[in-house]
Amino acid sequence: MSDRQHPTGPDDGFEPRSASAEGSSARDVVRLAVVIGALGVVFGDIGTSPIYTLQTVFNPDDPHPVPVSTANVYGVVSLVFWSVMVIVMVTYVLLAMRADNEGEGGIMALITLLRRQSAQRGRRAAAFLAALGIFGASLFFGDSMITPAISVLSAVEGLKVVEPSMDDMVVPITVVIIVALFLVQRRGTAAVGRVFGPVMIAWFVAIGACGVYGIVDHPEILKALSPSYALGFLTGHFGTAFFALAAVVLAVTGAEALYADMGHFGRRSITRAWLLLVFPACMLSYLGQGALILGDQANVSSPFFLLVPDWGRWPMVVLATAATVIASQAVITGAYSVASQAARLGYLPRLRIEHTSESTIGQIYVPWINWLLMVSVLTLVFAFRTSAALAYAFGMAVTGTITITTLLFFYVARVKWATPRWLLATGLSVLLFVDLLFVAANMTKLVHGAWLPLLIGLTAFTVMTTWQRGRAIVTEERVRHEGPLPEFIDRLRSGEATTFRAPGTAVFLNRGRQTAPLAMRANVEHNHVRHEQVVIISLETEPVPRVPADRRMSVDSLGYADDGIIYVTARYGYLETPDVPAALATLDPARTEGRLELDQASYFLSKIKLRRGAAPTMAPWRKRLFIATSYITADAAEHFGLPRDRTVIMGAHIDV
């Protein structure tokens, strides 16, 4: 609060400086709370990577094992440090997080920016990159299935270090934790979220302290911070280093979360949390583990937990399990968000979405996605059984998403900010070389699990692009069935269509203003009925997170200001949930040709029954996929907030 807001005088007992200091202190408290919140949500995935990264690099059962030697330990630790610097610090923190869509980040934000660019300039490159972005979003679904499995497995595997006899209990305990995690999703994270931040602070302090504990015994490991060790390892032992990259990439898993959650916490808060706590703690842990391996090469079996003193291993297993549950929670809610945004943008059918917090817009629960993820995660746990076996599947999903994000960002930087071509070419060449090196390394693990995220990504990509194409075909057919709206209104006006004027208000949901609603046409032509007041409303999803209230609604009299028929457009952002009755209640009666009787209004929906037609609109298998996908479409009345007791559904058939 400023002095101008709280004027002071000689007798009021306040000094201007103290008021300013109090306001500054309050702002600092708010900023600290946001940073703590970001720690609890954003950094769970990347913050738990130290549990399994070095263990995977030196795994003796790897198809391309990295020999344990002093030179290799220095090289690997240096590669981890500089990979995090290049990918997380440069690609995401310094670059990608500057490209936001009205404050929102993530690959879906880049896609909407590209779609807008494609619509404005009609560039094929923008359309191609937008499709590539959809594939990146598809890979995220693979990430959201693999992260809970590998994270919880790696934490519970700490039991084998504490008590080797509990080896057979790792998978059952992991299954119980994962099932419990998905069962509580419908309750939301509002209450649990309050403890996420403090738990993650304790986690980062603990792993940082253990790292220091290891470094003290072998301080020479600090030499690995020099890029000469990473470059020397790559150039001098390229064969070994190349295969090691497939595991080194695990250190940057979760980097996308920094960008994706920017809309919830802001770039500044996420950057502060990363620089002040997360990055130092993770690097200290990696350095400490490297020092531990230098002291005894046998420690490669589980360097993270062996770095912890004997008295602290049980508490660390518990803390690691809590941290991995938080990491899983973050990626699960991220999958909800991506699926919800994809549905808003027309890449998935309308999904049932439940808001789990009255105060936080982003906290949602999508039942269909939840149960799909749970079955998928449990399948992965039973199929792979160890975190090491899942590691290469994880790396493929991460490298694919990072590479696509890099490409999309540089295109946006060119068309949005007119960045000089020479600067873009230089930056893109360096970052893309690093990204593609990681992709190539992970491709060598295709038969060892890297095929899994590619299969999941291709499946999700096929479903989304098929739905987008099928939706366009259905829209074309609807236009043909419905006929032009202006001609239909003229028929009603002229009396050509004889109808009975029923009292009250009828609301017809429609896809656009060009055609007449199927339900309204059926009501007039078959029932010969129209209401005194008719509202035809269409809902548009704009490529922005949220639409301001003053731009939400627009009204059109459709050429006649006295016939009681109006056309209303309601605009929403892709992060908003539409509510038709609430939107109509905001309209001024002067704009609606009289007061709308919304308390007793009837709502009419047109339900389309899809059939596979003979027209060569899509391949037969894609037609079957499109029709099958349509069955998961959420109930329209619930989705649009319509009162069920006053909603009428009228059906029609359309051939695809």
C-alpha cells in the first residue's frame, strides 16, 4: 500500500516510511507464498530426478552400460550439470517462458499462438508446426503415464537399501500408493496443496544437505562443474557418452512443468524458486552422489539413498515417497489441463470436467482421463517392475517434447517479435543440436522401452487429429441439414411456416450463426410451435486463456427487432468452463427485445447420431475411430450448465 492511499498527519501516529514498509512486507509475504506454492506443484518431477538419474546411467544391466571409472564419473556428472543448464536454464527459464499466451504457458499456449498466426497469415509452416505441437502434447500424455510409475517405484525401491528382505514388497506397495493417489483425485488438491510446498522445501533441503555431506568427503568432484569435463567426455569417449545421454536426460524431466504452470504462479515466482532452491539442491545431490561413487564404485547400485547417513535412510524413504507422490500429482493434474484445453480447441470430444476448488480455476478433475491414467500406470508398474526398466521410456517422451518446444518457440520468436534471422539461426542451431543429440541417444533404446512413449504419443496424436477432421466433416453435414438461418427467420416472419406462439422463453444452442438449429427447425416443421421469445446462442472458444467480461456477450436481432428472436454469441477462453444460464443472465433486457424469463426457460439441444457413410471423407478405420471416440463425449446439458428438468434433446442422424 502506498502513502497516497493512506495519507498521514502529525497526530495520526504513523510515519510514511513505516506505512510503505508495511505494504512492502505484505507484498513480500504474498510473493513468498506464491514461491512456496510453485515449489509444491511445479518442481515435483524435476526435483525427484536425482533419485534415479545416476543410478540409471551406471546401471550394469543396461544394454549399453557405462563403465564405472573416475573419468566417467566426472564426465557424467559434468554432462548432467550442463544438460540442466542448457535445457532447463536456457531453453525454458531464459527463452520459452517469455513466450506466453496472455500469461499462460506450456506447449498448448504455443499451439494457440501458432494457430492464430496461421489464421492471420495462412502460412503452411505455422500449420505444420501447430500439428507438430499437437504431437508434443500427445507425448505429454505418455509422460503423465510414465512419471507416476517411475517416480513412486524409485522412491519405494529405497526400501531395498534400508532392508534388502523387502525387495518383493516394492511392487505391491507401489501399486497401493498409486491406486490411493488416483482414488483421491476427485477430492481435488486444494486442501492437500497447502502441505505440498513445505514438504518439497524439506525435500530440497534434505537432498542438498546430503549432497554437501558427500562433497565434503571428496571435494574434488566440484571440478565436474567445468564444461571441459562434459566436452572431453563427449569428444574423447563419444560412444560411451552418446549412450549415457539416454539416461542423463532424466535429469531434465519435468522441465516442461516450469513452462506449463506459468499461468498459475507467474514467471518470476517460478524462476526464483528454481534459482534459489531447486537448482542448487539438485546439483548438490548429483555432485554428492558422484563423490560417493568416487569413494566406492559399489555405491552405483543406489547412490541417492546410500548418500544418506544410516540413521536418516528410513525418514528419507518416507520423504522421497511423499515427494514422488507430489510429482505424480502435478503431472496428473497437468494431463487434466492438457486434455481440457485440447477439448476446448476441438482436438478432443467434450469431456466431463469437475472443478475441485471454488477459488482456483486451474484445479479440475477429468474422470475419464483419471481412470485411463490409473489403468495405464498400473499396467506399466506390473510390466516393467523397476524404475531402471522404465527409465528409457521416460527419456524418449521428455526429449521429444523438449525438441518440439524449441522449434515452436523459435518460430514464435520470429513472427511475433521479429527477432533477427541470424540470431535465431545461431540460437536454434545450438539448442536443436543438443536436443537432437538426446533424441538420437534415446532412439538407440527403442527396443528397450523407448518405443512406449512414441506409441502412446502416436496413438493420442491419431485420436486428436482424427477427431479434428471428423468434427469438421460433421459440421459440414450439419450445415447442409440445418439450412441458412436468415432464410429460416424470413419464413417465420412471412408466415410461410405456420406456427403456434407458445408463451415463455426457448433457448437453442447452435454451432454458429450461419445455420438454423436442428432442434428449432424440427420444432417448427414437425411440432408447428415456436416460443414468444427465442434465443439462439452459440459458444465460441477463443485462442486465449480467458475472455474479459466486457467481450463475453454479443447480441444480434437477425434483421428484425420486434419478432422476439435474437442471436447471442458467448465467448470463452480455452481455460474457462461455459455456463449458458449464467451468461444469459448478464444480458440487458434492452438488448434482448424484452426481458428473458430464464427461471422458466426451456433449453433445446440437437443430439447427433453418427453413422459410417460411403463418402470417401476419411479412411474407414478413421471413421470407426471417430465414431468410437464420440462415445466418451460428456453430457451436453451438464457441460453447458443447463437445468436438466428444463432441457429438451432432439436427435438427428449424420453420415461421416
